[in-house]
Amino acid sequence: MPRSHRHDAADDAPKRRYEVIHRMAAQGFSARRIAALLDVSESGYYAWRARTPSP
């Protein structure tokens, strides 16, 4: 796999985890706990959530 492709996939990993947190938090799960389980920061999740979507 070309290095640039691996780098892109690694950059996308937190975003995918934040999407999981978002879906599970909407179902009543604790965002703090899910973030810890997925090894991302809770503050990173809230920063991601506050950003405007890219075009």
C-alpha cells in the first residue's frame, strides 16, 4: 500500500471514532466513556462536533 494512502487512512481514524461517539451518545451512552474506550479525547470529540462540515 502506498505510504500516502496509509497516511490518509490514519488521518481519518479519529473522525470515524467521533462519528461512533456521536451515534452512541444520541442513544444515551456517555460520550466520556465511549471516548475512553475508543482511545480518543473527549475534548477532541466536542471540538469535532462544533466544527462546520467540510464541503
